[in-house]
Amino acid sequence: MTAGLNIQIKLWRMSNSDDDSVGGAQITGSPVGLFPARLQAHPTEQLLLQQGLETVRTFTCTTVPGTTTYEIEVYRPKDHQYYGDRFRIIGVRYADHNPRDPRNYAILDVARTVRAHAEQ
């Protein structure tokens, strides 16, 4: 694993399937592959947490190779605090290396909606 990339993520390609019997759209996905990554959380607005509102937690995910889809899932290690959680990709930045360079990587801005005081 590349130095500094301490987790493994599963990339998901999300798509809309046909409507169900009552007309609701069903979102489905298929895994694209497993990639090494690093996930870093951004600070949360404390005032929103104290008011008991839903907040959007944002993270930066650095991954190799520079591929993107619509969602990521923390796949390994199994004792990671976000193991099994999915994050929606909201922004993508690419390194300025040649696309064929093995050092090429993508910096993903990802988000997860968290409900404050959910355990109370």
C-alpha cells in the first residue's frame, strides 16, 4: 500500500433502476473495485450539533488510482470507525501527474449526513 494510505475503500457506481410498482425510483449500485485510500474528516459546525439538527459531515479522501464513481465505502480495516459506512462523492480534484503515471491520484470531497443526538 502507498505510504500514508491507511484504509481500503470500495468504489460504487450508482444508477437508477426502473420505477417500482408505486412509481418510486429505486437507486441501485454495483461495486467497481477496491482501492487504497486515506479518509480525513473536516470539523463539524458545533452550533448545529447542539441544536439537534441533521448535519452534513464532510471528508477528504485521497485514493490511488485516480478513479471516481458516485459513492465510496470503507472496506478495510474492519476496526475503522467508519467501517461499512458509505459516503457520497461531492467533488473531485486530480493530481497534476501524467494520467499514465502510477503516482496519479484523486482527491475526493465526500459527504455523509449525520443526525445529531441519534443515540438519545
